[in-house]
Amino acid sequence: MTGVTARRRGRPPRTEAADTRDRILNAAREEFSERGYEKTSVRGIAKAAGVDPALVHHYFGTKERIFEAAIEVAFAPALNAPEALADGPVDAVGERLARFVLGIWENPSTRAPLLAIVRSAVTNETAAAVFRRLIASQLLRRIAAQLELPDAELRAELAAAQLVGAALLRYVIKVEPLASADVEQVIARLAPVVQGHLTGP
């Protein structure tokens, strides 16, 4: 028989490849989240994804590159922060950024991969270097470009340090009373400090 019925059934190879790559990425995020960077292996990621370790190397290369690809996808919501800065009056930019960042941490679906990133970055220098590179190139420089001030990069880094530090204490280390405080109260406290870093004298 010829024609449509003679064609091989199933998804095209390109779709299968994309599905396999996504499955590996999902498995990598879970492995890094549960085990941290040092205890996660390419073999472990492959096993969790149900593929041969050679396929992991084929799509991503080294463990460092797998980690970078996994956190880039997980970190994607935070990369919209520069747009959050631009949308509104400059004298309320600190409140907008604090609300945006804490909103990502408050959402369970975006919090889990962020926890994996932070836990790996604070325990392993390779993971920390990947995290720094991502933060610097894709987030802080874009924020700094919108400030149009001579020391814009330093200002953006200080604002980020304020928010990352608060998130670390609230969601990772869970220091009380910060961990249990109402998020609106936390935003109200953080916003003026972040504002000062970004636009103050």
C-alpha cells in the first residue's frame, strides 16, 4: 500500500528529539534540586530521564552545561524583572521589583527550581560561577541599562543582593520571623531600601 498509510507511524524525529531534550532537562532540574550540584551525575540524570547517558552528553555536553541549561529555563521568570522596572513611575521602581521578585519565590511552581539553583550555587563553585554568569549577563546588566546612571551596574547589584539575601533567609534558611511574615509586610520593608539602591543619591 502506498500514500499516507505507507508512511512510518509515530512522531517525526525532530519532535522526538525535542521531547527527549525536555525530558532530560526536567530530570536534571529534579536531580539538582534533590541532590545539589556535587552529588548529581550525568548517569543519574540519564537514569531519571529514562535515556542512555550518551544522549545526555549528546544534547548538553558536560554536567556544567546541563546545569546551566536547566537553571536558565528555571530562571526564565526572573529574567522579566527589567520589564517590571520599566512599567511604571521611577519613584516606585523599588516596590515593583521587590513585589516581582518575591512573587516568583511565593509561587510554589517557580520556587522549587529556584531553590535548586541557590542550593547548588552556595555549595559548589562551578555551580556558583554558572549562576553568576547568568545573573550578570541576563539580568543585572539589563536592569542597569535602564537606570542610565554612572554607577548603574553597582546599583543593580546592590538591589539584587538585598532581594536575594531576603529570599535566602525567608525561603531557604527560613529564619523567623521573616519566614512567616506576611509577604506584603516584607515587600513594604524591602521596597524603600531597593529604591534607594536603584535611584537614591
